[in-house]
Amino acid sequence: MTIEILMPALSPTMKEGNLANWLKNEGDTIEAGDVIAEIETDKATMEVEAVDEGILGKILVAAGTENVTVNAPIALLLEDGEDKSVLDSYEISTPAAANPTEKKEEIKEEKKRENFNNQ
């Protein structure tokens, strides 16, 4: 059964982060504990370790992607003996990155509320 690799929460308050770099490529064998990616938060860049083992079947979020939501699928891991063709029909239900335009509007509205409350 295909295993989703999810965007980790690297702190209790983290809601999203940037996927800075993949350290493994599609087709690479992954062992539990292998460092597979680097995630940037507002405070630091941290390494992400695999918790499962298998073959990195498909990277869903490219390196350099910003505003990736915590718990969104970022890659798919194939279990031993699983055929890569199962990835063709695999559907992702959770969007990985927030809509940048929508995010900017949220920030503008929040700043307006803060300015109003500070008057």
C-alpha cells in the first residue's frame, strides 16, 4: 500500500513551511531514519527523517515550494514489491501549498484589523 509522506510540523505552532530541498530522488530506496528533505521555517532549516521504508515513488511538492501546509502530502513511498503504476491512479485530497493570492489577502485583512484595534 502506498504511504504518503506528510509535511511535518517542526514546532507546536507551525502551520506551514517551505520545502527547501529534497535529499533523495524518485526511485531511491528509503530506510527509516534516512534524511530525505530539508524544511525551512521562519526560524530555521531542519532535516526531515523518514519514518517508513520503501522506494520514493513520487515527489508531489518540488524543492523550493513555499507555504506548504503541515500534514499535506509531499511525496509517495512505495512499499517493497509495490509496482510504480499504482501512482498513476493515486489521488491527493489535501492541497500542499496555500494559494499565494489568498494568503496575501488574509495578511492584508489581518493588518487592517491590527491597525484598527491599535487606534
